[in-house]
Amino acid sequence: MGTITRNVFMCLLLTTISARVILEDYEKTRNNLLEEETVHALGGKLKLDDEEETLNKILMQLKEVEINEYFKNPHRFNFSKHYFTYRDEISNSKVYKIIKRMPKGGALHIHSTLMLGADYLLNLTYEDHLYTCYTDDVFELQFSEVIPQRYCPVKWTLLSELRNASDDVKAFDAAIKQHFTLYTKEQEDIDSVWKRFNKVYYAIKSLILYRPVREKFFYESLKRFYNDNVMYIEIRSGLHSLYELDGTQHERMYMVKLYQNITKKFREDYPDFIGIKLIVTKHRGSDIDQIRQALDFARQIKREVPEMFAGFDLVGQEDKGKPLVDFLPALLEAKEEMNFYFHGGETNWFGMATDENLIDAVLLGSKRIGHGYALTKHPTLMATMYKNDIAVEVNVISNAVLSLVRDVRNHPLAVYLALDFPVVLSSDDPGVWGAEPLSHDFYISFVGVASRHADLRTLKQLALNSIKYSALDSNEKENFYNVFDIRWREFVKNEITLNS
Amino acid sequence: MGTITRNVFMCLLLTTISARVILEDYEKTRNNLLEEETVHALGGKLKLDDEEETLNKILMQLKEVEINEYFKNPHRFNFSKHYFTYRDEISNSKVYKIIKRMPKGGALHIHSTLMLGADYLLNLTYEDHLYTCYTDDVFELQFSEVIPQRYCPVKWTLLSELRNASDDVKAFDAAIKQHFTLYTKEQEDIDSVWKRFNKVYYAIKSLILYRPVREKFFYESLKRFYNDNVMYIEIRSGLHSLYELDGTQHERMYMVKLYQNITKKFREDYPDFIGIKLIVTKHRGSDIDQIRQALDFARQIKREVPEMFAGFDLVGQEDKGKPLVDFLPALLEAKEEMNFYFHGGETNWFGMATDENLIDAVLLGSKRIGHGYALTKHPTLMATMYKNDIAVEVNVISNAVLSLVRDVRNHPLAVYLALDFPVVLSSDDPGVWGAEPLSHDFYISFVGVASRHADLRTLKQLALNSIKYSALDSNEKENFYNVFDIRWREFVKNEITLNS
């Protein structure tokens, strides 16, 4: 039952000055105010040890040089332009190189199908028995012993045959890769880019529902994330049926086991990788019966493989899908049985049903909120989340590529950082826009979104937040903190050596 | 001397719910939360009388239709695109027509040179004795009895002669108009658009420094604003010297008197126009001695024509100019003698000197802050402004055209409205982007930036805020409230009749 209580949010220290100030006092007051902003910001209360202080000095000198260059010479690296105009320059940044090597904790908002980039996916199309239904408008893939029986406006052909028959294999492969990426020169409409996004999603899905390919794909995903110093992943997955070459369809629970087994194998190869958990998803275009079935499946996973289960979520373009409120009876039934990690407010609109998903995500007790892009327009919800320590999962590059924001400096993450609002950084679908698993998002957030004054404490706190707000239980978290601590100390020592 | 006090900001009512809710309670809680958001938002506490309620119902029905159309069919009217792509469609909106007729109170952030559009400025080029220095790169204008002596890479020629000699007067005039507008199909870099902005500014300035033309220009400006139902204007002006046909230069105080006399004449013609006040400006590229001189001039105006004087400000692209902190000694000297209305935070950057102008604007006791675009990144400053009732002057279209924000739905005004932060709407330089004096900014703010639920109360509160936060003294404000009240009642009655 609803009870209304009065609470206090954002009751900040603030500095008032009397009417007459002399210059000396002015400068003192001004410095106090700047210091206060830093202390109240995310990471501002962390104490750095001597080695961390040394690295911080190095880091901030490098950051200062880079920001000043971007400020004075926006033609080289310009945050007001599309991510794709500066993406390939990021790897030249010295700050980026440090961030790349930095242990980043976990990535908590990742969709299973879009973890890897077009180059690797192209490699997978070299596997045997891959048929394609390929026209100007259609691009479907299916592994099969025999010619697939599904409808195709032309005829199903082995991709290898088409490739061999082409005059120019490089051009052929480049065209294939186009189906696996959202890369484009100019930012598009939100609806146009989502149309392309859905096409790319289905193209990739049609490639990786084949069991042996999915095993390679998933192992490689873990490896790329691990190499990017991501130590743990919460993966949103619809857990669709995998198939074998002879057409056998596996039960959906098979996919859960596959995730579990491959993660186990990966941890044997890389013992300091913490692991993964699954957030079971269903498309928000579904009807309530389909949602109920999905919730039942989630219940089953929780029952049978509890260590793999994080919770439940709905996915797909929010503005075009049904709002959470449409599924209330089903969601309220499940509320006490599992954790929710709802997408909410991934929209520019204010006061539409999509934006008000934020309200239902909070009222339904969502443990975190995915994107929450519209959140700053809802101070009452922010207050509730702040009080209940519900984190927002921010994916800056995703929001730029999917056309919510053009200039990343306008991203509401800046506000969350300034307020020390509970926030974790993730990357949503890094493969599909050719981003590094998490380092690009960290770099752009650190240099493009956060204050010029944000330093190593901000980066460390973001990594620590990803542990704190994860779906891990308290023992698992304790272990994660310990592993992180070792990795962090190594990183700090190593960077001081590399940068001296 | 600086004293630190603790204070409370944004201590909002918030709703917490117990763990178990049934559907009925859920819906009640949800509705309460939505209601709470509305009550806490700007205008949410205004009580409407019966007639206002009637108009509000009409308004909200029309708004609902329009927003649903924009939501479902973004190809017709798309806030994610440049203002210029939908500008000319605004006048077809039924909501706009109501807003156009609505008394809007005052426009408190207006630059004197850029109040009128290219069509009217073109008319002014038909005045006699107008010489031009006109090449592909240069476009200067000067009224003179004889050929101007200033440097020109070609020769000074009467514009009328060039026009008469052209094969196609329409094309010639269209080319002239190009020099008076920022109109363009695609949004540009902030630096590129500011370069064009400065060119347009100098072209227009060279046209209107001629005393008889300035008189016409200013009277026409008042008329256009008045016809847009703006009842009062605070004009930022550098108060440059006007000249006569024989080359005589007037003292700068002459311009103040000209403003005063023409406003007086205008009020004789339109007695319910409240008037104007001046905010004396100086370019932020100046050195501190020039700032001191400008402050002295401001002191002189305050002394000699106090009824015309509002305060002092610095102007020009913030990212390229000097920050306020560079002029501290001069500004602290003047602090007790006059009111400041500083521009601050008209930038995408966070933590750069330009962004930190916000800190100095607040510490220097600025009565309002111009733009304050970066303000949401500074919660401590927001708290101070909230407590001290310092309003932010928001110019949404300006920020879009001058490339701070692409999609107006991302404008921080949405946050200010949600928080009931002290805010006034203005239009900065409406002439130069061909906007109506204030109605376009109100329409876009109401339909594009504010919540779908924002209603007549939001509009009325924004108008009332423009009186409350003006530089008028308490008697003048009381009179303004009375005049506004009469105009508002007429407007409400009239709209009910028109829309029934």
C-alpha cells in the first residue's frame, strides 16, 4: 500500500557570501566552491594513496593537454559531431591508453547478440555450410546440411559459392560487413537508425543461432571484454533456441547452459575473470501472454540455474514499443519472485508513455534502470532512486549512435556525475558501432562528459560502482572487490612505470 | 567575507511504496506520483479560475493532437532536426496561434542589434544615401552625403546604383538578405556558426548606426515585439555612437536618449506597453581598462537616466572570450553600484573557464544569468540561485541555432521546468534567425521542451516570472502585474470565443 513520506534529496552544502567581498576573500570563496563541487561529485570522497596520487598527476596532465587541444582546435576531435567522426582517433589518445589498461569492474548493460564487431562476424561467415538469402533488401543467414526450406524471394545459396563467384572478394566482404554495423557518416533520425539497428540485429542473430558458431562467438566476446579489462558482465539475452546443422532445435534452457559452460571454460583459461549473469529479456512489442511466458521462463532459470540468473527486462525501441504499464498485472505477479532491471526513459520525449516507463520501473522496484536518459526531467524519481540506491546504467556512445543526443557533452551523465548519483557505465551494443567493449565509453565519459576536473577518483569510483550495483550476492561482491583491488594496484604501479 | 552555511535545496516530497502493492493501489500511487511531478513543476501551484480552466481544456486537447502527431510522424515536424527545418511550419499550429495571442509579459534577454529580421532590414537598404563596400568577402554599409573615406578593397558604391545595374533585382535583394540572416539547412559547428553570426552582426550594425535609420529600426522593433504580445523589454546594448549623413558622430549618451524618446513616443501610440530598460554591454574580448570605461559609462547612465538603467553585462562567444574572472578587480569595484546580468555557461564544456563563468556570475551577485546552459552540471550553483531567487534567462532557439543543442528536447530548460527553478524565457536575437519576437520560443518550449502534461499554468507562470525577475522596481512591477492581469483576462475570454 502506498504511503507518502517526506524526504530530503540533494540537500547540498552551499556557499553563501555576504554582500561585501574583497578580492582575496573572493578567491578563497571561489576556490572553496570549486572544491565543494569536486567533493560532491562522483568519486569526490575517495581517498587516493600515494601511488594513486602519482598516477593521478600523470593522468591529469595528459587530460589537460588533450582537453585544451579539443577546446582550441575542434576540427581535429569534435564532441559536437557524430561519434563515428572521432571514433578511430580515440586510440591515439594517451589518456585513452591508460583507461584501456585500467580494470573497469563489470559491464552491467550488454546485449548478447551485439557484443562483437563486423570484422569478427565476417570471419564467422567463412564457416562451412552457411547458406544465405541475399538480395538488395534481404540478408539472411542459415547454417544447414541441405538447402534451407524457409521462404526466400531468390534462392538460398551457399555464401562461399557467392563469394567465390564474385569478381572482387574484398568488395564482397565489405558489403557483408555493412550488414553487421551501424557505421555511417552523418547522424540520422532516431527512427531511421533504429530501423537499421533492427536489420543489423536480425542479420547477426541469423548468423549466431547456430550452436557451434554461437560457442565461438560467445567465447570470443568474453575474451574481447576481458582484454578490455572488463572483469564481469551482466548479459541481457532473449535466450532463443539454438540449432544444429541437421536442423535440430535445442530447448531454450540449452542456451543458459551454453553460457554457463563456456564461461566456466573461459575462467579456466583466465582465472581472474569473475563471470557473467543473465538478465532474461523479452521484446516490448509482445502481448501480455508472451510476457507471462517469458516471466515463467525466467522463473525456471532462477530455479534451475540460480547462480546464472540476475533478473528480467524488456527490450526494443522504447518509443515504438508498449510501455511497462501495459504489462502491469504480469509484472506485479512476478515482482516478489525476481529482480527487474528495466530499460526506462530511453527517449527524448517528456511526459509520453515511453518517458513514464521510468515511473513504472521505479514503482516496480527495478534494481537498476537501463539508460534512464530522460531521468533528469523527473527530480522526484531521481530522489527516490537516490534514496533507494537504484543505479542508472549509462551508455553514452549508444545514446549518441542511436540519436538521442548528438553532442556527448549534452549527455545527462554530466549531471549524474556532478550529483554523485548512483551510476554505472556500460556500452549496450559495442560491436555494432565498432567501439571497444568498455574503454571507448569510459574515455568519452571521462574526457567528453565529465568535468575537466574529474580525475582518477571518478574513474575508480565508476569501476567500484559497477561492483556495488551488480546482481552479485554479497560473497561474490566481496570476492570481486578483492580481485579488483589486486588488479587496480597492479594497474597503478604499471602505469607509473610506463608513464615515467 | 565568505561565510559557509548549510542549506537545503530540492528537498522534494517523494513517494515511497511498501514492498507489496496490489494493482489498484499501484495505480493510485502512480497517479499520485504523476500529480506530484506536476505540482512541483513550474506553474504547478497556480490556481486557474473557471474561464482559465475552460481555455486550458481547449489548449490541452490541441496540444495532445499535435504532440501525438509529432510523436508518430516525425517526418513532418521533428524536434531532433534543425530549427530551420520546422520553423516555417510553426505558424500552422493551433497551439501556436493561441500562444501568439497570449500576453507574454517581458522579454528580458534581447540584444539591440538583432531584434528584426532580414525582410525589414532589406527595406532599410532602400533608404537614400546608402553606400556599400561589397565583394565576395566583404559587405559593409554606410550612409553618407559623399563617398565614404574608410578602407574598402573595391570602391564604395551607392547600393541603389548596384541594385539598378543588376539584371535581376530579386536575386540581388536575396543576396543582400543573406547577409542579415543565419538561415541554413544543416546545423553547423559552434565555431563556424559564431563566425557567421559575427559577420551578420557587423553587417546589420553597419546599417543601423545611422541615426534616422536606427530610429525607424527601433520603433519597428518595439512594434513587432508589441504585436507579438511582449509588453516590456530589457535590451542589452553596447550603446555605440550613432552618426548623421554629414559624418557627425553623436555622443554615446545620445543613444540612451534615443531609446528613451522613441519608447516614449511608442507608449503614446500604444499606451499599454510597459517600456524598456537597458543592460549596458561590453564585448568579452576587451581588456580590463576597456571594461572599466564601460562600467564608468554604465555609472553615468545610472546617474543621469536612472529610469532607463537595468545593469551591466559582457557579450560575445563565451568559449572564445575572456572569462569574468579576468575582470574581477573592475567588477568587484562596481558590484555595489549597479546590478549585473551576466551571461554565463553558454557552452557545452564542463569545467572550462567559460563554464565557470557561472561561478563568478553567482559570486558577483548577478541578478539573473543569461543562458546558463551549463547550469545543470553545477548543482551547488543551482542551489545558490534557487535560494537567492536568481533566474536563468533561457533562449531555446538561440541555443539550437548557435549549436549548443541539436534536439530541443535535450535542452536543460526541461529540468528547470520540472524543478520549478527560477526561469524566464527570452529569444536573444530573434531577427537573425527569423523567429517571431517571443512566440516561437514559447511554442517550442511548451510543445518541444516541457512535459506533455505542462499546461496553461506553465505558460502563465512563465509570463509572470518575466515580471517578477525583471529589473523593474516594485511600483513598476505592481503596475505591470495590473496591466498584465487585464490583458490576460481579455486573452482568456477571447480565446474561449475563438475556439468554441
